[in-house]
Amino acid sequence: MLQKQKFKINEIYVPVKKMKELDPLKVTEIAEGILEGKNILPIRVRSGDKRYVLIKGLHTLEALKALGEEEIEGFLTRAQLH
């Protein structure tokens, strides 16, 4: 079972492919919701080379960055072996 934990935002790498999905309006909506006290969904990351790699939660991550936050809650997903 995955446990929610905190990650330093500056230690999370967003793959270029994922950045192409970024919608600035959605980021603004999420940031405004955070300021209004709405709950946010935790992100998902996996371990990478001395950092974490974002799997899910791009807009939430970017919204928290825009608000000047340094940490984000999320789940660490173990890499699956094929």
C-alpha cells in the first residue's frame, strides 16, 4: 500500500514530454482553489537518478510552484520490473 509523503518541489523532474501537456488555465484554477482552501490531489512520482520523476499531477505541481510552495504531498511509486 502506498503511503502519502512530502517531497521537495525542487527535487521533482518533469519530463519534457509531460510538459507539453501543461495548460496554464488549469494551473491557475488549481492555484486559486488551493488559496480558497480546497483539497488537492496528491501527485505521483518515481525514483530517478538523484531526484524524483513526475508521473501524475503536473498541474498541481505547477500550481504549488506558482504559489511559492517548497513541498508537495504525493505517493512514491515503485518501478515495475518487466
